[in-house]
Amino acid sequence: MMLNDVTLREGDQMPGREYTTQQKIEAARMLDDLGLPYIQPAFPATGEKDQTVINDLSGTTDAKIIALARSLERDIDVAVDANADIVETFISVSDRHLEHLLDTSREEMLTMLTEAIEYIIDRGVTPHVTLADAFRTDHSNIREVFETIPDVPLVTLADTVGARTPVTVESYLTSLEDDIDLSRLGVHFHDDLGCATANVLAAYQAGVAKADVSIASLGERAGNSALEEVVAACAVDLNDDLDIETTKLAPTCKQVLTTLEETHNDRKAVLGEKTTEHESGIHTAAMLSDPATLEPYDPAIFGGIRKLIFGKPTGKTAIRKLLERADIQPTEDRVSTFGTLLTEQGPLDQNEALALATQTFEDN
């Protein structure tokens, strides 16, 4: 499965956000270093800023730069004139969206879409398509769209309002696979039910070709499938790093967030500092012997740092292991003495605790 990063476009659409041209360009270059095959940083029809972003990035990155466009010639012209590698045109396909957003019939929508794709091709650019509200659209209507646009290499089904869960995603995609080549299929999920990352994993298992992701789930409403979670889950549980530079994952994501002046919770999966921190006496004792006892992965795999904390909760077993690691014989008196010191001077990280042990017992 290939990843398309939408952090910069989706994040910029959040209420109260307005990333600068320079922020988006700098962040996109950081994302490119991760090895992502696609980056969708902008919607050029929104104005000069996004046009400049696409123009500055196109042809200078290993990732293909995707410009988003409605199925309108004026949107497509702006995207093509900005030198996008790919123009991804989007259109609504559910009955509800056709009635309340487009105020048009299904036949008119199909005509609009096919004409937009032909126009993109005529202008010499590769077209991609996103079908909005696809997961609330009847299967037969999705098949009809695919039959109508056979020359589009990637068509993304969007869970536009975040209404689906892994069970329904899997069943929906399975229902399509007899008539649609899933190697042409992408997915785009929102996190309104807290399922966006899990939905991507369900789509991965179904065999889709591409998934849209966003750092720390930045995006409208509850956000999108988290880039760092999708990569970590696939690497750890499915033994597939998705061709991403995994050791750069956490540092790059944090650097992008800093560049965009965004924050993340300190307990955010993969990125949060507290997610690799342990203080419980039982935990620290076990992890001094074998860290995998109580962690799903070595944080270093994704560029993170494991942090063991020692203080009042530290038990005798962990103290003995600390003293042994400092090459100090863990007698009962020393264990008791060091336990008192940790209670008084903690919390300390592992290096600080080892230094204290050495300092305390160096003459003994």
C-alpha cells in the first residue's frame, strides 16, 4: 500500500488555521525525506498561496506532488498551470451529496466527472479521482463510476464524514472486489468515530493500493488517519514498513508539527513523549531485563527514545538491577539505602539514577 500525505491541505482547512506558503513548502520537503510516494499539499483554486506551494515543490521532490481540484475546468487550469505532477479531481457520489451539495443528478455528475478527466488528460497531466462520501454510496453506483473512468490509475473512496468502522470498511471493499481492481483503489478516512487509522488497516488487508494519511491526524473535524500510526502499525504488526524511512518517522512528524506551529498530546500514539516513559516499579524492573516485556516496539525503530523513570515507586527488584548495571554489588543494605535516596531525589531518568548509584557507592 502506498501513502499519500494530506497533512498540509487538510490541516490548512481546519478552523483558525492559515499556514504560510513557506511553512507548507518546508514541511512538504520534510515529508519527502520520509519516502512518501505522494504528497498532496494544496488546493490551488483557493488562491495564490497554494498555487505557489505546488509550483515550488513540483519537480523538486521524489514524491509526486498532487494538486486537488473540483471537477471544473477553472480548478483544473489553475492546478495544471501550477505544474502539479498529478491533478486529483473530486466529486460527490452519494445520493445525499448529489441532492444537497451538487443539486444535480447522477447522470449529470458522471458527465461532469468524465469531462473533467478528459480535460486533465488533454492538458497533459495524470488524473487521479476522489469520490466524496463513497462509503455511503450504493455499491452499484461505485461500480458504475469505475466503469465510466477506466483510464484513471487511482480512484480514492472517501469516508467524508467519518461514519465507517473497520467491519463495514472491510465488507464494503470485499463487495467491490469482484468487479473493481483494488490495485486502482485508494481510501480516505476521517476520524469522527475514532476509527480512521483502523479503517486504513482494514483497507490494507483488503488489498487497496493507496491511503491518505495526515501527521497527528491533522484535518477537518476530528482529523484523518494518522500517518505515524498507520506506518507503525503496519511495520510492527504486519511486518511492512510501507517503504517509509521508519527511523525518521517520529522526529520528522514532530519537526513538521513544529514548522506548522501545531502541537500534539504527550500521550499521542507513536509521537507522545509519555508513550515511551515507564515509572512503575514492576515495569522498570522487567524492562531493565528485557524492554519488549512491556512495550510493543523499540521506540528507536521510529526515531523515538525509551525513558525509564526511577523514584518513590521503584521497587527492590528494579533497584538491584540498577545497581548491577552500575557494577555495584546489590547487598540488602545498599538496596535499602538507594531506595531511600531515590524516594528523596527522584524522579530520575536512568542515566541520572545510575550516576547517583555510582556517586553513592563508589567508595564502598
